[in-house]
Amino acid sequence: MIITNIEYIPNKEIVEHFGVVSGSTVRAKHVGRDIAASFKNIFGGELKGYTELLSESREEAINRMKEQALSLGANAIVNVRFSTSSVAAGAAELYVYGTAVKVI
């Protein structure tokens, strides 16, 4: 599955358009990660627990979007975008969407 944030794929021709596909995941903060993050806020540095959480969330959302595109018969997704939103105290949604297409 080819995934890109541009509207076309170089050296490929879009031969079929399936419409918008998306994937999302809602994740809550972990108490252990919050404790570690509070120390980092004092002393500075990367919040590695949250970096891992966001990486896992992106991967899960992309996989869900890919599954939807595959079920439509697509072999690529173009114009991919990410969005986040807070859904509750300590929980956020990571949403990814794009246009499912068939390319040759």
C-alpha cells in the first residue's frame, strides 16, 4: 500500500478513485508515564513515554485507514492528513484520513 501526503504518486497513474478513507484511535494517558513526565517538566528533556504513545497511536490509526482502503480495492492512499482532538480529560483522538485510489 502506497501512502503519501501529496495529491499524486510520481511515475504512477491514478486509474480509479474510491473516496475518503480514515482511521482513528483514542488513547488515554498512563499514570506511570504521567509521573515520569512530571519529572521531565521540572528537569527538561524528551517525554519518551508520550513519544512512544503517539507513535503507537499513529501506527494504529494508519493501519485502520489502510484496512479500509484495501477493503475498497485500493492500492494507494493520497493526500493523507493527520488531526488530533481532546475527547475527555487525559484522553485524545488521533485521526488520519486520505483519498483511496488505484494506481498503475
